[in-house]
Amino acid sequence: MLAAMPDSAPSPLSAGGTSPRDGGDACPGTLRLHRADDGALARVRIPGGVLSADRADALLAVAGRFGDGELHLTSRGNVQLRGLDAECGGGPAELLGAAGLLPSAAHERARNIVASPLAGLDGSPPVGGWLSELDSLVCGSAAAAALSGRFLFALDSGRGDVDALGADVTLIAEGGDCLLRVGAADEVFRLPAADGPRAALLAAELFLRAARDSGAWRVKDLPDDVRTALVRTVGATAGPVVHHPRPRTAKAPAPGPVTAPDSSTPATTTTTVTAISVGVPLGRLAPAQWRLLTETARRYGNELRLTPWRGIVVPGPFGPPGPPTQSAQSGQSTLSGQSTHSTQSRRAAEALDALAAAGLITGPDSPWTGVGACIGHPGCAKSLSDVRAEAGAAVGPVGRLPVYWSGCERRCGHPHGEWIDVVVTPEGHRISHVRGEHRNPRTVVRNDPATLASAVSEARA
């Protein structure tokens, strides 16, 4: 059990206000917009990436009324609205608040939580309970309002997918327990699963105390000795230490149907379709695409899960509810079960066909699979090129490695793990192979689209 776990006091800022560190944190939110070359930008936090169909409708309404109408997915499963009128005032926040997307004005940029998008859908345990509790705890903590917009929580179902994203505080499901990771440390702390969310919040609050002198925004930014002391302090209130190295590669859900063992037929190896997964080219969704996704979700499970890989999972069920009925006639139950599975597969395939026709990635053979890019020029003043157009011109055979195009050295929204890095520099496009913190080799291609496309394809092979 957790020792000396204090209750968090309700936030006196829950009705609005600014955090003590607000002046130095430039991360945009819903209340504090970022001025870009294509208009103001709002970043709406979607904890765990989980949206109901009604809340998805609200986001589309705000994008259409105040922005350019499109919705942009981020590398943390959030949504950015671009092209907002600088004079839109509190209109977006008012509509988002009415939809339940802004439960605490003081904490709106602190609600950075990623979660395994296939949790509870592919045979791994669900993490929805953790998600709801942690979000509530963060919004109820006066201290947590001071977390920067960069600080990140991760809730991993045991797949290792979001554990690999390098969050500041990570909970990992393991049987009836959970593992708590602080930063990128290979040593984690085992504790009862029910204690996980409160332990995660305490770790974040202890980080804030540890960061007072250095001004660090994230655990990795702390001086080495301070970071070591933080992990030790967290461990004193948690459980036993376990060696559990952090995965080095973050694996996105494969586009297509999502299956899991069929619990209604435990004696067989039958699987059932539990969800569908799609990728979004460059994370950019036109109104018609968003509307189709929302309608699909409303028809089935009434939920969308935005992934940190700029994709969307739509949970089912896709077939008739309930297990197959028994019959006095031998074999009738098996036939009924087969019919149910056939219906699930057919409905999932129909939904995927419609989404593919709308331009979304529904299978591994799409040339857009694994291709990402920052917003680039003309939306960003710091970008040296229209990298989205260049990425589109260079798409070809699906590569073994993902590729990310950046208009400048900041590499906003880049992936984690192993990937091909394409950065525009004054000398040309620099291509390098990234493995964690290592980059090699480096090739520069100068103003030759055909040579650039060929070099990128070769690097990804």
C-alpha cells in the first residue's frame, strides 16, 4: 500500500486564473492561444485521447465557427484548432466548456495524459478507470495547476506502446498491480492497481517541489542529482523496486480491424472484432472526414480514441449484443456464434471501406503509412519550407521505418524510438536515421525533389 499519501486539496483556481509558473510556459491551450502565421492556434487537451461522439461534434463546431474548419491531431492525442480569429475572445472556451472539454480553467494545460489506445480492446486490460481518476485528481490539485504544458502522464495497458513515449510519470498495468515509472528510469515501483492514479499525482507534485530551483519543465530536464533524489523520494511512498526497462520503440495500432479473444467461447481460439483503427495522413482532418468518424462512432460504441500517432480508434461492438443462444439442436450455438462473428467482420469492413473512401489510412499498404510532418510553411513562421507538400510529393512504397518531416530544427511533434528524420536547413534537406538519442548517418539533399524522394525511400527501407 502507499504510505503517507496525502489527499489533494480542491484547487482554489478551478474557476479560472493562472498558475504560478504561467509566465514562462509558452505551450498553447484553449484559454491561451498561440499566434501563428495562419491565425491563432488553440490546443485542446483530450486526456487519453478519449472522446464521445457529442464532444467530437463540439470540437468540429468550434473549428468551423472560429477557425479554418479542420482538426489537427497531435503527438499526444490532443486536438489543435488553427486559423482562429485573434478576436474570437472566450467563444471557443465557452463552447468547449459547455461540452465538458474544459472542466478546470486553471488546469487546462496540465491535463496531458496519453493512454494505450487499444486498452481493453485487444485482450489487454482497460485503463479507463485510471484515466478518469487521474484526470479528476489533477483537476482537484492546487499544486498540479503549476505543471507545464510539456509535462506528460502515460497510462500503459502493458503493451509498452505509450510507455515508450518518454512520459514524466507512467503507470503500467501488470496483473492486479501496476508499475510506476518516473522519467525514463529503468527501475519502477510496484503497487496495487487501485493506488496508481494517486501515486502518479503525488509523483507529479513531488516533481514540482524538486524543480523549484532549476525551473525544469520535465523530469528529464532536472539536474542528474535532483532527478535521482526525486525518484528516491517517490519510491519512499510507493512499493518495492522492480527492474523494468522502458521500451525503446513506440508501436502504433495497425490500421484495420482490431480483434481480441472471444470471451463468449473460452474453449476455442475464436477472435471477435472489437474496434477499427485508422491513420490520418499528416494528422489533418477535413470537416467531412471528422464528421464521418463521429457518425461511425455514434453508430457503434459512441467513442473515439485519438492516438499519439495521429490515428483514431473507433471501439465497437460491431455485432449483435450478447453471447450466442443455446439450442436443443446439436451445433446450433456454434453456428450462431459463427454468424455473430461474420456480422462483426462485415460491419467493421463496411465502416473501414467508407473511411478509406474518405481518404483515411485503413490498411498497412497505404503509401501514407508512417509518414508525418510538422505544420510547416505557411502556417509556421519558423519553417523554412512547406514540408507537408514535400512529404506528399515524396510518398512511395511503404517503408520499414516511419519518417517525419520538419521545417526547422525544433522538430515539433516528432515521433519517438527509431525513425527517419528529415529536417529543412539553409543548406538543404538533412536526412538522418534516429535511434533513441543517436542520429546517423546524415545526408543532405539540395533542391532536387526526385533525389530527395529517392533518398527518403532508401533511408526508410
